[in-house]
Amino acid sequence: MATSDMATAEAAAPRGELDDLQKIVALCKRRGFVFPSAEIYGGFSNTYDWGPLGVLLKNNVRDAWIRAHVQRRDDVDLLDAAIITSPSVWKASGHVDNFVDPLVECLGECRQRFRADHLENLEKCPTCGGKLSEPRNFNGMFQTQVGPVEDAGSVAYLRPETAQGQFVNFLNVATSMRRKLPFGIAQVGRSFRNEITPGNFVFRTREFEQMEIEFFVQPGTDDEWFEHWVDAREGWYLSLGLRTHNLRRFEVPDDERAFYSKRTIDLQYHFPFGKGWEELEGIANRTGYDLGQHEQASGERLRLFDDETKEHVLPYVVEPAAGLSRAALVFMVDAYEEQLLDAAKKDVRTVLHLHPALAPYKAAIFPLSKKPELLEVSRKIYADLRTEWMVVHDVASGIGKAYRRQDEIGTPYCITVDFQTLEDQAVTVRDRDTMQQVRMAIADLRSYFAGVLQF
Ligand code: ATP
């Protein structure tokens, strides 16, 4: 590891106990997870581009979510709805009229804008102490024009959540997939909100990705299903290595819940900024509100026949709504550690203890030197393993540096080809977390990884 990359011993951050996001932001840029958007033009405020490793991480988070809640269940289907759809959807859902945040502006020196509901004191600007304006409502939906003529009739919106796609396709999915209650529709995709106060890196951006499930149930069974989904979603984060003490359930009180929500629990993560505890995901019992609204506005009956009661039922909906980009950030923050290996030499190892299911690369393969006979073997192992897993071949100058580079991006295994390999057809496999090395026959690598990389 280059000296400039090396944190000093005094500053070593124990796992998940960062003071702020600076080290994560720097690592993301340095190692290709997340870049400031349009950087060559001076950037674009609070806007980021996901780099090569960030895309892999985000895809792995998404895949783990689909695996747990679609592949390993028999009651949830996938959907990928349009981002720009009929404005009638947003009128009926209440977003055109009610998707508003109270905005206050500093009338003093700094002129900053804030969300009134995020401030403790509405008398004074938190930045410069100036007087604040009266709150006014600000609609968070991005508007656009569809077609060549710009008039009121061409106004459309970029979706501020994925969820409405599930509601308007409720009957399409139920009919085509021959579903009875209870069943769910899951969607992963981009959402857009004209946030007044984006910030804290990718925690809150104007363009972000969500993973939402709308789970349709018989009214009367909704409380039980609500509990089920809170447990399932909390369990999902923990199964991917998030540490229990950084995750908690927050029962959203009556006066903070949407009026149609019977109950909402936020899964909060203890972030290294602001108040610490912030929403990672919200699980809401939305009752029959959404389908009811769309029934009324569209004139279509959004009901399913119930064989037991012989009636057409307007289902209730339990919605676990998670942020994919926010979750990717949380997994990185929680996994980050600076290990002090040698205090005298101020040698600190930066490690991302990402769950192997989430790690961008599952393994890195190195030849101990650039000698052609070693390269030939390492390339062969690489060619073989990559048919099955996302792995990387790194012709490094120095094995120590190569290990550190992989530790920092969370690669769980490193495979080293050395001169002895040419004699015994075996390699060294190093574990990222324990740094233990074992000698293993090349012929056994596939079955070994098939075991440890089973999710
Ligand atoms: P907040 O109160 O933080 O604005 P919210 O309650 O409006 O969030 P939801 O509408 O419940 O958020 O969205 C579900 C999830 O989508 C959130 O828990 C979060 O993980 C993610 N999310 C919402 N807004 C953003 C954003 N601007 N940037 C990144 N992720 C977001």
C-alpha cells in the first residue's frame, strides 16, 4: 500500500465506527465505486456516477434481494414498469397534490434552503443564524414534457417511487401469473425526487434506486403480514452481515405517518453523520388506499375473487420500501475497517468486510512474479474460475500490495500462483478477514469456491 493511501495508526477506524463519510467517499473515488458526476465540468451538486466496482456491488445487493424475496418464495413476481408513465397515475396516487415537503429559506447571509421538518429550530438558520422564511410547500416530483408541443397537456413526471407501477399493474400480474391473495410484486429501479436538501454522499440524491415490494393481502390478515415483512427485511440485512447494533426498528408515530398508513416501521441504520439513526427502509401497512384510489380514478375494478367468501376483495397492501443506493452505502460503511497491523511502522490495513455475496470480485488471482510460466498458470485459473464467478486477474508488482488492494475493495479470497505451483499444481488461497493462507490443489479450487460462495 502506498504511504499516501495509508491511514496513520492514530486515525485507524475500528469496523463501522467511522466519524464521518470522508474515508468512504475517498475510497469510492480511488477504487472505482462512486465518482462525482460530470467531474471534468466541476461536478453537479450531490450527483454521482457509479463506477465499475460500484455497479457490481449494487447489482449484488439487488440480486441478493431478488434471491431472498422472489426466487426463494413462491408468492412474489417481478415487474419493471416505465419511469415516465401517464400523469393520471400520479394524480390518483396523490403525488401531484401531496408529494410535498415544507421548504424554508434563510433570509440572512447564506440563503440556504432547508426542509422545515428536518430542522429543530424554525426561528434560526442552522448555518448562519439568520432569520428563516415561512415554510412553503414544494412538490418533489420532476416534471418533463412529452412530445414536441410544450403545453399543459404534455406535462409528465419522472416517477418519485417505483411502487405505483405495481398498483397499476396489479390485475395484469394477478391474471397473467394466475395469482390469488396473498401475493406480491417486486420492482427494482430508478426513482427521482427533487430533494430540497440532498447530501451525505449517496445517502440522499435526486436520482436513486429503490427496491420495493407491494404485498397484497386479504384485509384482516394485514397485521400478521406486516410483522412477517418487518422480520423478513430485518433478517435480510443481518444475513448479509450488517451488524445488529447498527440496525434498529423505529415505530413511526401517528403524527409522522402518511394518513393512509395503519402502521409503519422504519429500519434505521446508525450512519456516521447527523443524528446517526436514519431511515434505511420503511415498511408500511398501506391498507387499501392505493388500489382504492386507482379504482376510483380509473373506473377499473382492482379486486380479486376470493374462493372462500365468494366475494371480490380489494386487497390491503404491505410495502417494504428500500433504497438500493442507500443500502449499498450502508453495506460499505458497515464493512469498513482500518486494522492496525504494526503500530511502530504505522502499518494500517484497510478492509471492507463485505459479505462474499456482495463483494464486487469473489476472488483475485495473482502470479507471484511476471515470469511467463507463472502467468500462464494464473491466466488459466482465471479463465476457468470466471466462467462461474466474477473474479479478477491482477499482475501486481509485489504480493503485499496486491493483497492490500483487494482487501480495500472487499475481495474475500486471493489466489497466488508461485514457483512451487509449477512443481505441485497447488496454489495459496488467502482469506481476506483472517489473512490465513491455505495451500490447495488447483484441481480443487472450483469445488472449494462452489462451497464457500454459495448464497
Ligand atoms: P426520507 O424521509 O428520508 O425522505 P422517505 O420516507 O421519503 O425518505 P420512502 O418514500 O419511504 O422514503 O422511500 C423508500 C426508501 O427509498 C427510503 O427508505 C430510502 O432508502 C430510499 N430513498 C428515498 N429517498 C431517497 C433519496 N433521495 N436518495 C436515496 N435514497 C432514497
